[in-house]
Amino acid sequence: MAARRSTVRRNGTHRVLVCAVCVALTLAAGLGYAVADVADAAPGLLTLQSVETRRYTDPASSRTAGIVSGATTGAADVDKAKVDALIATLGQAQGVGTDFSVVVADVNGKVIAEHEAGTVREPASTTKTLTAFAAASTLEMSSTLDTDVHLTHTGGDGVPTIVLKGHGDMLLSAGRNDPTHINGRAGLATLADRTAEALRDKGITAVALAADDTMFGDDREPANIAENNNENRYYTPISTMAVDGGRDWTGLEAQDRDSFTEYPMLSQHTAADAANTFKTLLTERGIGVTDSDDVSGQKTSNRIARVSSAPLNEVMAFMMRHSDNTLAELFGRLTALKLGTGNSIKGDTEAVEQVLAKHGVSTEGLTLTSCSGLAPGTGLTVTTLVGVQERLADPDGGAAAALEGLSVPGLVGTARSRVADDSTRGLIRVKTGSLDHVRSLAGNVSLEKGGVLTFAVIVNSTTDIWAVNTAVDQFVAALAKL
């Protein structure tokens, strides 16, 4: 035994010496390479030579598209007479007429100039800025919308039942999870993979599938929204799950799922579509599937699979940049459920108004018939719109997700093709609004000389919408040069 202990000690000592020598050699080699790198004798990041800093010949190409948060140096010094002149020019432009309102303010809420700022007008999709602010101020924007599968009934002689449960992810894909996109971050194919694996682990090869789409109740469509929903291209009722928002791309050119510009027709039964897609995917994975309507028995303990959407802040950016009406209504509903104002369209609009009032945004004259601005009957003043912009521009305001979703003219979103002056590219963030006789725009402008302005414009009763677009774009571009 003594000899054996001696052998063990010698072997242990030998291993320690070997390890020590290896560490020393590694350090020496690393130090040697670092010296060679510094001397430019070996490739690497280190050098003693001067390094040329990359310069951009086009200053606009190096600008950060966004608002300059914080101090508003220079904004308060903007000449009111110059802003008044710009508003007068806008009022004389083709198609604008007399039914329009404008307000320009600094980011602290000081109004510099206005025209009929207290008149109630129809705002179209600039309404979404109200909803986005309310949701971003209320919800946990880093959270996700999950789609779950529960194995609810396994006993007795019947076929086991699984329940597909949605929580509002209307940007599911039929494929696998895609971490590079917002639309399709969660995929039904991945959910089917996980479900099939969990079922096989339990020795189950056949199930009855039920879909639970009950989370949002029965009231999911604002009254009379069909008037502005030609061919169902602009709205489908909110649901707990949908594939690509219910878009039917048949016959249309394939586009990037996050930055498409077409308006395909939308399915009006999106949750059923998602469930049918999931059923097909399970069948392809060797699981026999029949239909069931029994959604009872769901518990955390019997959840067998889950996929998660992009974080809510990313979903909100997608909603704003595409001016997605359904997702706007969805954010209204999530806010209403959080605040307890009701699982209904009325509860949604009440929740938005409640948050606006809480944060000191003027709601005088405000009537919301939807959270998207698509349903007829909504009315508000540009004072309300610019009040929201003031809160969005506040770096401590807690609604950064809503600000991030604003479109940047010439670069991203619904204003990507609306550049009145290339020299202002990247200085402006906006939310557009468009209905048959309505054009509106609200946002913020980073001034070329420094500082930030907020603004809102609504034109109603126009007979030349394209001329109005041009006039409003020129007005906003001119603000940047003040």
C-alpha cells in the first residue's frame, strides 16, 4: 500500500509540473504574438502606426436617423414669424383648402406657431401615436406574446387532447423561428417540432387538437370600420394568433417579411388559419390529428411546448412603420386588459384616453372610435397630437418604444418615399395618416442648427391628396432649416 501511495504522489506531482509548463508556454507564446502584432509583424488589431479615420463625403449618409434627445438648444429661439410664413405657404398649397390645422412646438411643449390648433378634425392613422404612447407607457415592452400547447386530457380510453393557446402573436410564421425578423420571430413549424417531440416522449402518436382563441372575447372590430377597409386589405379582427397578420400573398411579388410595401387581402379568420396550419405541421411530423373543441384543463404544469414573439417594443415598431391597423387595435386591447377598462373596443379607447389624461396630454375634443384611426368618427386636435410627441421626445418619459417606431422619410416606414429635401434626410421622424379625404402627419424635427421641434398637421376635405402630401413634406423639411 505504501508503494502504491508513493506512485500516486509521483503521478500527481508530474501532472502539476506538466500543467505549469503548459501554462507558462501559452503565456509566453501569447506575449510574443502580442509584441509581433504591435510591431505589425503579425496580423491583428494592435499597432503603433497611425490609423486613418473613415470620413463620409455625404454628411447625410452618416447621420443617425432619430431625435436628438435632451436639451433643446436653439429650438426656443426659432423665429415665430418664419414658422407663421411656412404655415401660410402650406395653407395656400394646392389641395389644402381651408379645412386644416397645424401646430409647431418645442419639445418642452412651448407652442411657437399654430393654425386652428383647437379645431377638432379627423386624424386618420396619426391616431396610432396615441395608442402607441399609451401602450408603451403601460405594458412591459420587453415581454413577449407566447403561443402554447397544452396536453390537457390523457386518461381514459379516448385520444389525448392538446390545446393550441394563443396570447396575441399575430406575426407567427408557418415556418421555424426566425431570430432575424420581427414578423416570424415565432414559427409554427418550431412549435410543431417541440410538440411532436414531447408527445413521442410520452408514447403518444395521435391527438385531438383544440384551438383556444378566447382571450380577447367577442368584441374585436370597431364599428363601421368596414367603410375604410376596402377588400379587407387594411384590417382583420384582432385574434390570439395569426400567420403573417393574415396576409394572403397569392399572386403578389415576394417581399421581405419585415419591410413589405404591398397591401394584400387579409384573412378574416386568422386564428382558425393558424390552427389548421399547425394541424398540418403535426401530421407531417407523424402525429395523427383529429379536431376537438374542448379547451378545458389548461395548466402551467401540462404545457408541453411554447414559442415566443419578438419583444413588444419590436412588434410596436413594426406596427408603426407599416401603420398596421390590426396591431394598433391589439395594442389597445392589451393596454385595456392591463388597466382593467374592459375586454372590448370601448374598453380599448377608454384605456388610451386614461393614459393620455394621466400624463397630462390634452384630450379636449377627443373622440376615439378605434385605436388605429381607421374606423370613421374619430376626432381630435393637433394639440393632442403634438402633446403626445412632446412626451415621446422626453428621454425619461418611458415611451421610447413608441418613438422608435416612427417612420423616417426617405429611409424606413410609410414615409420612406416622402423626401422633400435630401439634405434633411435622417433629421425627421413622423407618423403618417391617410384616408380618402384626409392627410395628416405628426412627429419631430432635429434642426440643422441644433435643437428639436415637434409638429402636427391635419388636412381634411382635400380633393388632391398627392398634392397635399407634397405640401406637407415641404413644410416639415423647411422646419429643419429654421
